[in-house]
Amino acid sequence: MNSRGFTMMSMLFILVALAALGVALASLSQRQQMGSAGELAASKAYQAAFAGLEWGSYQVLTGGSAPACFATKSITPGDQLSDFTVTVSCTRTPSSGTVTDGDASLVFYSVTAVACNAPSAGVCPSAATLQPTYTERKLSRTLSR
């Protein structure tokens, strides 16, 4: 007899269910976008750190027979990596002279590159309060001469 009230309640239930589904899909889409942006930033940070590591290795390998380490340097790669800063440092072992292994006189260098997208005073890693979008990557390499 009073089927109009029943139909109205059914339509209201369907409307609420569709609205909840829409909110869930929007939330899922937002999380997917944030995850994708995070993965891209991580990949760019790796590439920036690798570029810094290559720069540091070049400085050591072209510096004569047993050069001293270069001073810690912060660089900004160009093009697609320009939103990252890379801090490159070097440690020499022994700090002066060489280590003898049989007939070979060796010097060891540890080159470290840290890339981040929010440097603190131009240096990575950041000492400031980190934001959710902060991305950092650290790579190191040991060289001998």
C-alpha cells in the first residue's frame, strides 16, 4: 500500500553506498599518486647520489699518485636532478703515506655521497625536521691507488 516510502529508503541506501564507494576510490587514487611520487623521488635521489659518487671517484683517481682527499663538497646536479643536493666526502687511509702489501704501496679512499631534496644549510643529510616528502640516498665506494 505504501510502497513509495520503501522505494525512497532503498534509493537513499544505494546513494549512501555509492558515495562511500566514491570516497574509497578517491582515497585509493590519492595513495597511489603519493606512492608513485615517492618512488620517483627515491629513484632521482639514487641517481643524484651516484653522480656525486662518480664525481668524488674522479677527483681521487685523477689526483696524482697518492693525493690527499678533497674537501667535503656539496653540488647540485642539473636538469632532472636539480631539486637534489649531493654532499660528497672523502676519507683517506692512511691519512698520510702508504700501506705496503708485498711490493705494492697502497692508499685507500672511502668516497661517500649523500643526496637529499631538502638540505640543511646546503648540506645533506638534513638536520632539520623532516617532512613527509623528504628523500635521501647514501652511497659509498672504496678505492685504492
